Amino acid sequence: MLEKTTHYFDFGEALRKLKEGKKVARRGWNGKGMYLWLLPPATIKKEWCRDEKLLECFGESDELYCLGSIRMYTHDSTGRTAVLTGWLASQSDMLSEDWYEVD
């Protein structure tokens, strides 16, 4: 993933961009092509679900409200591309000013 601009910003701006539906990354990350995006909250139907543990959360309802989460496109320990659901910012991530928007 190439940098869209050489304009860097802080974590607050990165969060604003995520909420606008954009993807962001840090220049300081070691992995190539890593980025974040926001999966917005959604109501899902039981008939769409194939996850056994998630199906338990529906109870008797046919729909389940799911909170939004920040996801990361990354690589696993073998080098395969992977998606991390529920990415959490480190203190370094929150205090850095090397965030940028990716296309």
C-alpha cells in the first residue's frame, strides 16, 4: 500500500479519517502494506452467520447488533496476509505524528 500523500498527522486525525471511511497507516510500522480501517456498527441476521460462538449470542433473536471495530490488514507469523479484528493502539501509536492516509 503506497502512501497517498507525504502529509503526516497525529492519532486524533487518524481516528477522524477512519470515521470518514478512509484507511490509515503509520510510517513507523515495520510491516509493509499494513493499514487500518473502521468496520462500522451493523445489525446482522442470524441466517447470515456461520460462526458457532457468535450464533450463541443471538439467543432467540433473529438479529444481533454488532459494535464497530478497527481492523488491521497485516501479515501473520508465516508471512500470509491476514486481518486482525479489534486492533488496539499502543501508546507509541497514540503519541506518534507519522500517520498518513492510504488509498
